[in-house]
Amino acid sequence: MTTFVDRVELHIAAGNGGHGCASVHREKFKPLGGPDGGDGGHGGDVVLVVDHEVTTLLEFHYSPHRKATNGKPGAGGHRTGANGQDLVLRVPDGTVVLDKRGEVLADLVGEGTTFVAAAGGRGGLGNAALASARRKAPGFALLGEPGDALDIVLELKSVADVALVGYPSAGKSSLISVLSAAKPKIADYPFTTLVPNLGVVSTGSTVYTIADVPGLIPGASEGKGLGLEFLRHVERCSVLVHVLDCATLESDREPLSDLDVIEAELASYGGLADRPRVIVLNKTDIPDGQDLADIVRPDLQARGLPVFEVSAVSRKGLRELSFALAELVAAARAARPKEESTRIVIRPKPVDDAGFTVRREGESLFRVRGEKPERWVRQTDFNNDEAVGYLADRLNRLGVEEALVKAGAQEGDGVAIGPEDNAVVFDWEPSVSGGAELLGRRGEDRRMEDAQRPAVQRRRDREAERGEKAAGDIQREYDEFHPFG
């Protein structure tokens, strides 16, 4: 049964925004009391939060599909829909978030660090929010925007100060078991350690963490053995400890060649050249192991590397090693730049940034791309002529129509707003007007204007209509009795 997972592919979807409501207030003696449609609620976000109590990505391995809740639609009476609830996913410290192409989106280090992986859709405005002096009674509302839906990859890179690296069965697990309170599985066969083990070491006034990385072999950086899967756990470590087996039974291996092979794999993986190295000659409690350690020690020291002869069984040399590692960790921590206070970075847009682009594609197709035009298209109900007219007004005010003219668009050419796989395409008509038969200018409603006229004026109009009708009846009666004039 899988107990440790350090890489998963996650399919996440934020909540959709609720639709706005198109409603007109009605009560006795007030048949048209004005628009009162409420806005839709916003969709919930998908948020990643670092939690020290979480040590593996196992939970996401078994349930990789996660979705936040949608926002509720608005209602009449100026009632706003409820916002969707955010989906909070707790991840281990040291989790890296990547997209499908392998580009890093976020590096989550530190308790409580948060990252919004998928943003919820905005709720649509109700017709009450769309009313204006020109548009007194909008007969439409905006649709809620869909939330982000994407696939991401989570990779766990252990946050440890010291990493133990070396061949399988070099004694790394035994060493971490005696240096710390960690209890890894220990056996006398290769690849006993299948997952990284973490331990906490307290030496003097310094407390540091130590990681036992599964054994490396030649070609590990190319995917052989277990190395490629776990080399990422070495990246965050401040000190690298080469654990060399001085009592190996394999005739083709000896400490110096083991060191060269592991260093070659670390160099192929990259990014670790600046880490200080410490050499540990392990299993020196065995006579042959001590003899081999005495032989290779001068060569290792000639390379400028600190060398420690230890034995996990007899505890030989562990105190000296522990204090030396604590000193290196303290120096690495002191060399790190101090965290600066939060700064506000202002990135003004260029003065000539129109907020959209128009590109000609083929003979008679023009593609419009931009955050605002694409968002407005998603919010439009194309079954409502008035809503389509409102969209045309917004695009015209943004300058899209003028840009199409400059790009050479002719009446009847196709205009696509959005990416190729999800675009709205229509035939372009310059200065097209939209709306239903009751509309004068876009968004205006003559019924609403009639309801808002003073009562005296409305009475006069009715009397005038009755007078005209009476005059017409008299004229018809006269024509019946005097057919010849």
C-alpha cells in the first residue's frame, strides 16, 4: 500500500459565478416600480495552504479531482446571490506547483503560505446595477463567469538542512536513526529505503533537520533506479553528506569511485555545486572497513573535503560529526539574506495599451483578444437582443469597432472574440444597433418612461386620446348620413 507520494497531477476547478437577475419591482398601484434584480455571487477559489502536519501528497493521489462551489444566482428585490465557498487544500512544506508544461507557478515554503491555484468566476450584475440615466429599465442581466479549470502538478521537495546521499546499503538509514529520533526501515539488502526519511537533530544550541535520500546509482539523473524520483529532495538542503561504505562486499566498488559516481549524478541533476560537502566513512567498526578508511582518508582530504570516520553500530565519531554539521548549518542560515518587509510593486500599463488586440486571420476573419472583450462576451446572454446591444455598446466604447476599421474590416467580415478553441464569431456590421421592438436607444424602455411621467401629463394624454377618438366617431357618423357630402 502506498504511504508516501511526492508527485501528483491534480485536476482542479474553481466555482462558477452566479448569474445576475433581471427583475422589475411590482406592487399595487406600481406596475413598473423600477429594476430590482440582484447580482450573482462569486464562485469559490481553489487555494493551496502549507500545513506542517501534512507530510505527503497521498491524499491527492487517491482523489485528484477537486472543485470549489459555485456562486448562487441573484434574485428580485435587490437580493444578491451567496458567494461560493473556497476550497482549501493543505499541502506539505516545500511543495512546488507546476503547470502541464512544467513551468513553476509557485514554490510554497513556510507554514501558512497560500497560493490561489484557480480563481472563482465573478458573479454577473443584475439589471438594478445596470440601470442608468440612459438605460432606465434594462430587460437583461449579465451572466456569471466560469471559474478557472486547469491541471496542475504538485511536487514535494523536502525542506531539510542536511541531506545524506550515497549508494544503496551505504548505511544512511542507520546513520539517521542514531543521529535523530527517526525510525526508518533498515535491512541488509539494496533499496531498503524507498521514501525519504526526515529526522530532527539537536546539537548544542542548534536544531536542524536531516534527510535520508534513497540510494543513488549510476544513471540516477537519467531515471535509473530510484534516484530521479528523489533527487529533488536534495535541492533545498544546505549541506550534502556523502555516506561512503567502507565495508562493501562488491568487488568493483570502493569509496573514491563511489564518491565520483554520486558527484557525477549530482552534477548532471544540476544546481548543487555551491553546497558544502562532508565525507562520512561509514562502517569503520569492521576491521576491514577501518583499514580501507585509513587508505582513502588522505586522498579525500587532499580534495579539501572534511572527513569523518563513523560507525552507526558503535556510535564512533557521531558526536564530532553532529557538531560539524550544526556549524555548517548555522553558517548557511547566517548567509541567507534576511526577509525584507512587504513591498508594493507598481507596474503601470503603457500609455498606448488599448486593452485588446485585433489581428487579421485569412481573407475575411479578424480575431479580437483582450481581457475585457473576452470577459464581456462570457457575460452576455446571446438569446437577449438587448443584452447583445449592450455588448455592442461596450465594445464600441472600448474602441474595438474603430480598431476593426483601421485593420481593414469590411461589412460582413467575420469577427472572432476569444482564443481559437473557444471564441464567439459573428458577422461584423459597423454601428449595429440592438434591442427589441420596444427599445428606442439601446437599453431604453418606453414603458418605463411612460410610467415615470407626471400623473397630470398622463391624464392630459388620455384625454387627448379620448378627444381624438370622439372626433373620429363624429366624422364617421357624418360620412354615413351624408355619403355625397
